[in-house]
Amino acid sequence: MDTFDVDLFVIGGGSGGVRAARIAANHGARVMLAEEFRYGGTCVIRGCVPKKLLVYASRFAGEFADAAGFGWHVGETSFDWATLIRNKDAEITRLENVYAANLESAGVSIVRSRAVIEDAHTVRVLSTGARIRAATILVATGAMPVRDASIPGIELAITSNEAFNLDTLPQRVLVIGAGYIAVEFAGIFAGLGARTSLVYRGEKLLRGFDEDVRAALETAYTARGIGLLAGRTVSGLGRAQDGSAIEVSLSDGTTMTVDAVLSAIGRRPNVGGLGLDAAGVALKPNGAIPVDGFSRTNVPSIYAVGDVTDRVNLTPVAIREGHAFADTVFGGKSWQVDHSVIPTAVFSTPEIGTVGLTEAQAREKHADVAIFRTSFRAMKATLSGGPERVLMKIVVDRASDRVLGVHIVGEAAGEMIQLAGIAVTMGATKADFDRTIAVHPSAAEELVTLRTPVA
């Protein structure tokens, strides 16, 4: 009979791996977790947490401008990038220590090293050479940003990883991409005062989002002075004569000079050098680990959760997958994550919140769909004089009256969509929304006062 050193060996100390390790340990499992970089993973170290802090920073210029309409005289303001980054780093370090402390308090053995899989039950710790025999192995190594290697000079571009640690704030920025990471960083740089442009192959931003949401963000970004270079690609990057700026050549034959180019064209699963092939773990063409509803790979003793599986690449989803895995394998409570209804936010400025089906998706799946939509000037803008508008949209299946999707563009959209997500997840009907008393005056009240569907 085989004996094992641990019941579970987790590779990757991000959100999914940490949650799985803690829950499994709470169920009584002997757990070891290896992380080669910093605990907290992409989200805490160089993803959603530092990004949200930079988003907050980027919005103060607008707040200062808005204050005048309310009788405030702010006076001269200035921004210091170094202070922001220093304070951001201190908060990230605090959170990293919290993650490590929570693992230790749960009884998880921490290994600060890279680990590779040698077979279905063996993991080798590279820092010591120790081989650990594990009954179950969980891969939770996340994903990493990519650059388009076919572009000459692409090594001059940074990714979201480096954007959080620039020595100075670039004054001219070109962002390559149209996904949520691209639009978020474009909003950050623009809000902090940089001349910012987005270049993308398609015709619109945020492919896969509701068409009204996409249009609303493009209108808002254009009003903010962000250049939208649609239908174009970058054909080459090179150093300008001064040696510091970057000359960018575009597919339409035009050129531009910027101080930084951010590549935000996507991310790929982080599977390089993990030894998955040695254990016989199958991979998709993009490197993702295919798994079933219980996060099992084709090797019975090896599981995977989070971005490395390329299911839904969001931190809360990775956390939920890690929890479900640990409950199922070690807690005697078998359950699967429902990926069909996931509230999410894009921290652009204006902010986006969305849950459920887009209008196009709903029309593909349902014979008769009703659309309730409104666009209005935010109450705050009436005194500030700002151009900001709020979009709210509800997608409803007429046959059942069930709300299929909710989409919001405007201030605090991320906060609102979390609560709307509860209703949509529960299967709320439009009648349930209608009989909910409004909170007045608020933007969110529009979600329960929309009565007439649009044509």
C-alpha cells in the first residue's frame, strides 16, 4: 500500500490555491503549498488589488474638478507617482503577509520555492531537491500576460506586470488591446494625466460585452480625450532618437511617439516547466489544463483550478473553484461551481458592472426577449457640469419574465452589480424587480423603476 507525505500538495499561492489549501486543512488534510514568487498571486501582487488602488488614484482629478460646482475651492493640486507606488507596495506587502499567516494558522506547510511535478503523486521542490509524495496534487499557477512576438521591437513594450512598478509616470502612453485590462489601464493613465491612446484590431472595445455597454464606454472615453485607434494594429516598435521615447508604427502607415507601450492583448496559462507532461496531464492548444466540473484533469490524482484552466479567469471564480475542490475531495461535501451566472465589474472610468446574458446572447437562446434600458445624466453631474451619463439595461425573457441579464455603466457600477447579481442568480423575474421599492434619490433606483421596454 502506497504511503504519502501529504494528502494534498498545492502548486501556486494565489487566490485559488490558498483557498483550496486552507479549506482542505480545515477538513483535516495534511497540506503543503509551494509558491515561487509571492503569496497572494496575480490578484493581490500585480492584478486586481493594486489595479483598484491605481483606479482610485486616477479618479481624484475628476473629483477635484467636480467639487467646484458644489462650492468647494480646491486650489492647486499635484500628483506624485512615487508616493502612490510606495503606498501601494506597502499595502500589497501587508496583504501578502496576511495570506501567509492565514495559511500557517490553518496548519498548511508553506514552501517558498518553485515546485515541479515528476509523476502522478510526486512533486519535487527545486530549492531543496526534496521529493514530496502526495495523494492529491492541485495545480493553481494562474496565467501570465503575453506580448505579440511577431511585432518587431515588442520587447520595448511593458505588460500589466511591469505597469505597477514603473519608476515614473509616462506622459504619453499607447495601450495595445481592447479587453478589460486594456481599458482599465487606459483609464488609469488618462486619469493621472497621461496622453493615452488605445489601439485594437476590432471595431469596438470589450468584445463579448453587451453592445450598449461597449458603445457607452467608447463615448465616455472619447469625451475624456482617450484616443481610440480602432481597426489598426501595431506593426513595429523602435527607440526614438532621444533614446527614451518609443516610435510606434501602425498598420495604417501612421506613426506616433510615446513614452510607454503597454501590451494588454491577453494572458496565457502559466504551465511552463511544471512537469505536467511527465505526469501525463493533457493540455489544450493554448496551454490551459482541461478539467471536468470537479476540476479533475485526465490524471485522477491531479486537479487544477483558476486561470490555469482558462474557464472563467476571475479571482472570485478561482476562489470558488478551490473551495469546491477542497470540500469535494477532503470534506465529504461534493459540489460544482456554477459558471453560468457570474457578476463582474470592469474598473474603467466610468465603471462597468454586468451579470448574466447580453442582449445578443439572450436573443440567440430565447424566442422573445424584452429590453429595458435607460441612459441619463447622473445627479452629481447636474452641479458639477460634467458630461457623465449612466446606462442601465435589463434583459428579460418574456415567456418566463425571468431577468436574464443586467448591465450598468456609471459610478459604483461594480457595487450595484454585486447586489443585482444576487437577484439574477436566484432567478428573479422582472415583476420581482418592479415590486421592489426604490431608494431615492439614487442611480440604482432605475433598476426597479424601468417599466416600458424599448422597441
